[in-house]
Amino acid sequence: MYAIVDIAGQQFKVEKDQKIFVHRLDGDEGSKVSFDKVLLVDNDGKVDVGTPVIAGTIVTASIVSHLKGDKVKVFKKKRRKGYQVLNGHRQSLTEIRIESIGEGTVAKAAAKKEAAPKTEAAPKAKSEVAEKKPAAKKPAAKKPAAKTTTATKKPAAKAAPKAKKADDKSE
């Protein structure tokens, strides 16, 4: 029997008594955790697929230890630019052991509660309720039409100053 479970944003194929490493989970070593996002269960050839999850099915596990993963080196370089950056990272992990796969009670935080029947208030007399008339709509202010004049400012002709210079030289 195995199941595919969503644990901390990742999907894992788990079996009973299997130990797996997942992203860091809240809880102390030895405490029990349960996962209700079971996507698929295979029970000796009988496959049950959820849409997207199987309601009422949970996977319980116990936390074995908290540890850090192997160091990952991240090296960035741009050739011929003199740019090199080296960063390291160690992922925080939790080792868990799967204890059971199957039916169980899922404690939902957002359990639906039956709403109390609403009692309708008695209608008030017309004198108590002031009827409002809809306000008259004001006509939309007209925007001034765009001017479509073709007159553009042209630079003054430069021939006139040249003529003055020519006159100045002759005098």
C-alpha cells in the first residue's frame, strides 16, 4: 500500500514505515504530525484518485529529527566582465517516519457550522422610513472640442538678415 501526499508544498510517494526527508516542519522530535492532502492511494491494486484530494483520508507520521541538508554552492559568473559571486546554502530538513495511511478524522479548522435560522425584522411603518428619491443626474459637462488649426509657427526667413549685411557692406 502506498499513497501520494502533499507535504510542505512537495509531493511524496510514501509507504508505511518509510523514512523521508521533507522541508522543515513545526514540532518537536518524537511528536506526531498528520497530512490531509492525500492525492492518491493504492491499496493492493485498488487505486483511489482524489479530485484534487481524497476527503477523509490522512497520513500520520512521527518526527524523527531536525537536521540540515548538504551544502549547495551557487556560483555566478559573467565572462570577460570580472563578475564572480559564490554563495552557499544548507536547507533545513525534517526526517519523518510514516506510521499509517488510511481513513481518519481530519480536524478542519474551517469546519462548516449550521447557520441559525434568520428571523426577519417586522417591516417598519412608512412614517419611520424616509423614502429617498433618486437624485437627478446632471448632464455631463461637454469637453471643449479639440482645435484643428493648421497654422504652425515658422521660423523667420533668414534671407532678410543677409540682405541687411549686404546693404551694410555697400554703405
